[in-house]
Amino acid sequence: MRPTPSIIQFNKILTSLVKTKKLYSTAISLSRQMEITGITPNIHCYSQHPHFLYSPTFSREVECKIKMVDGALNLLAEMDSKKIIHNTVTYNSLIDGLCKSGRISNAWELVDEMHVRGQPPNVITYNSLLDALCKSHHVDKGIALTKKIIDQGINPNVYTYTILMNGLCKEGRLKDAQEVFQDLLIKGYHIDVHAYTVVINGLCKEGLFDEALDLLSKMENENCIPNSITFRTIIHSLFGKGENDKAQKLLREMIARGLLEKLN
């Protein structure tokens, strides 16, 4: 008779399955098999569980991020029944899933629970809430939330401000977004390609192509290399406004940089 695998071995297998991004059902079955064999899952196991995995690179592929949050909430209750203490990663994953599925009030309830249980929310927690507010056209509430977390001693990161700038641009408040952007520069934040692209997109939507191209040049001077999305944003807008020469010039540059394969 083969010896029963240890909790450590189960966790290693579960982690490997989750990292494949496609074997979630297998991972769920494995976690249930653990209990059948008499092994009680620990917090590491539950945090690796597909319902709770938090990863910005493919978060929307996880069950919690595709509106299957009820299963995740049930799993949270199961952890409670087994006296397993939730960690910040667990909470953040579920809050992000709730926000992405439009259940912001439920997300706030979990934030309150985090405070009660001595697991204070961090910038990742609040970024999920901020993103939900901005996408539901409550940008002013998003601004208020940003000020609130600063008062609580939590430092917003570049991603926080990028969410805010994107929300402002989509509401036609480009000037406000530019003020946030300038404030980041003054405070010495390392502005990434995503943040630059958001502002460039806002400029393009207002037809300010010269300013968008100036910012494209500036980001390169700051050693921030534009990606294919940055180029596509400007090129699409230029073609849309009949600025074909400028668009084609950028398209050729994009091909030269290997960001777009040249069509035969």
C-alpha cells in the first residue's frame, strides 16, 4: 500500500496545476481528494485554490474573476468552519473577484471584515475597489478613496494613479488626469508604460495628436519604451481623424521595432 502524500506534497501539486491556468477543475478535485484521504487543507492550500488565486497577469481567467464568486464565498465559509484564518492574499483575491463582477457592496463588507480580523487592507485591496468605482463612473468617489487611504498611511502606487487617470480620461476629464500625471512626475514616481499609454490615449481622444506624440517622445527620453498598445492607440486615432501620413509613419516605425509583423 502506497503511503498517503503529505500536505506539503499536495500543496506542491496544487500549485503546479494552478500555474498551468487551464487545469482549475483538476485542482478543485485534488483539494477535495485531500479531505477524503484525511488531510486537512491549510491556508496555503486555500490560497492556491483556483477560487482564490491572485495574479495580475491572468486574473480574469480565474474562476473568481469570471463571475463565479459564489463558489469562492462558499469556500471562505468552509475555511471559517475549519478555523482556518484567512490571509490578505485570500481576501484580496475574493475582493477583486467581487469588484470585477459588480458586487462592490459585498467587497466592502469583506474590507470591514479584514479590519475586524486584524488583516488590514493594503494598496492591492484598494486598487481593486478603485478600479470598480472608476469603471462604474464614480470617479469622484475614487478620488475620495485615494485621499482616504493616504490619510490611513497607505501609499498609493503607480497602478493606483493609473486606474484613476484612466477613469478621469474616460469621463472626459483629461485636464484632471494630466494634473495627476504631473503630480507623479513631481513626486518622483517611476512612471511605467501603462501610465504613459493611458494619458496618451486621453490626449488622442481629445484630438490632441501633437501633444500625444510629444508625450511619446518624452517617455522614450525617460527610458520608458512604448509597447504595441501605445503605438496602436495613436495610430488608430490618427487614422480615425484622417491623419493618414502621420499614422503610416508611426506604423512603419512600429514594424521596424518588431512590434508588428510586416504584412506581405
